[in-house]
Amino acid sequence: MTTILEPSSATIRVARPVPRRVTPNLFAISFGLAGLAQTWTNAVHVAGTPVAVADALWLLTGAVWLTTLAFYVRSLLTARRWRAELSDHVFGPFVSVPAIVGMLLAGGLQPHAPTAALALYWTSLVVALALAGHLLAVWALDDAPSTHWHPGYYLPSVGAPFVAAAEAVSFGHPSLAKLLFGIGALSWVLLGGILLHHLVGQERLPKPLLPTMAILLAPPVVAGNAWFAINGDHVDTVALGLAGYAALMIVTQFGLIPAYRTAPFGPGWWSFSFPYAATVGNALTWLVAAHVDHRRVLADLMLAALTAFIALLAVRTATALARRTFLPPAPVTAAADVAAAAAPRGVSSPEPRAAA
């Protein structure tokens, strides 16, 4: 016989996992993997590395990108915050990253399935440019204190056009590539002055956002990669100027190491992955363009260091996910909405029941 016990005076509390928020900066994982895959693809021509390694990394990138996209969309719909996501001062700029990764994946897919790759590229490009324009409008109308600005604000209108420019060349659209390069360069100049003013003259970034300082390295190296794609890997005045600024940002990264050590491990640490991968990719192109001796040895060393670094990030991420410390807790209001949606209708405070 089964007896249902209805607690009257005592309340049975059941421990539930803390809801976790899936934030758009999680796409930095697939972004970094795409950068690693692209670097290995470049190394095939520079150092004769196996094509199979690059292809395997592209497959891994696509799997991580699609998985993250599914969880992110589900989180947005569940928490009902999709309208406010673009105006979020911390995470808003990262909403463009899925489209940027889509363009990179299109480049990796192009040798194997040109039609599907072209469709993915154009879809991602349209989404990226639409988001860039909308985000610029949001920021222009924002009257909140400017201290929330971080280097991730480069991503929508600087990073996306530069990446799109390089991929446009591979799809046979050199004029489009120059147009996109111009968008990225002008946005870099305009946003760069504002961003550096806030970083230098305002309060220090919160510790979880300190790793985004690695994104300062991205504009010159991603622009350098795009320009080499446009001019056919020739060393000219523009390439030298971009390389000089990239060298300055590399030195800056060394100076930021003490600050990076204070940042807790979380999704923000993947901000290092793509800028550093793009830097190695740019360096590989320079080895060929400048006719550097022993370039195969140098390429192997750089590839090994980059791959080991991203593998370390992946291991630490897997460990943090297992311990449920990687994702941030969901906001209280979102958690309440989830609980309310899961509760039976007409029941405001459901009493737990135990069966024996």
C-alpha cells in the first residue's frame, strides 16, 4: 500500500541546482578554436603541416559553435531577456561573435562544400553587419556612465568587418574585401580613441573583465591578415604599419600579465584565444612574405605553443564545468521566471510531497 504524506506544519525543502546563465561571451570558445583551426590551415602552406589536423579542428569548432548556439538561444528564450541582450553593457558586444565565427567556419568549409560555405558566409556577414549597426545605435543613445566600456566593444564593427574582408577574398570578391576593410579601419580609429580614453582615464575594469584586454591585440593582427589577403601577401607600407602597431600591443600584453593573474578563471579567459591565434597566423604569413630562413622550424614552434595554450584553456574549462563554477549564476529575476514557468498553474506555493 502506498501512503502519501502531506506535511502540514513542517516544510520539506529540496536542494536544487543554482540556475546558470548562458552568456554570449561563451562563443569566445568557438571563436578561439576557429582561430586555431585557421592558423593550422595557414601552416599547411607555410610549414607543410597535415591537412587532417586543420580539418579536425574545423569540425570541432563547428560542433562547439552549434552546441553553444543551441544552449544560448534556449537560455535567451527561457529567461525572456532577448530584448535586453543587445543593450547589456557587459555582454552586448559579444552578441556579434556567433556571426564572426560563422564567417570563419565558412572559410574552413569552402574547400569542401563551396555552395554551402558561400551561403553560410553571406548569412553570417548580413547578421554581423546588422548587429554592428544596431549596436552602434544603442551605444550612441546610451546615457549610462561610460566606465563600463571594455575592449570587447571592438568586436561588432571592427573585428567582424576585418574577418569578413579576409574571407571575402577567398570567395573571390576582392572589391567587397576592400569595402569591408574600410569599414573595419574607420571603426577602429573612431572607437579606438574612445575606448583607450576610458581604459586610461577611468576606473579599472572589474577583475572578471580584465582578460578582455587581450582583445586590444586583435585589431592590428586581424587587419594585417585581411590586408595580406587583399594584396596577395606582399609587404608594403600598410602591412608594415599594422605590424608595428601589433608589436606595440604585444609588448602591452606582457605588461598586463600581473593584472591577468588577478582575474578569476571563467569564460572571459577565452578572450585570449582568438587574438593570440590571429597573431600567430599573422606571424606565419610574415615568415613567407619576408622570406625568413628556417620558417618551418619557427612555424612549428609557434603552432606548438598556441595549441598547448588553447588546450590548457580547454582543460581548465572542462574542470570548471564539472565543478559548476564556469558559468555565472542566472539573475534572480530570471531564476524566478524559470521556477514560475515550471510550477503547475493555479499553485502559488506548491507543497512538496513524499511517497513511501
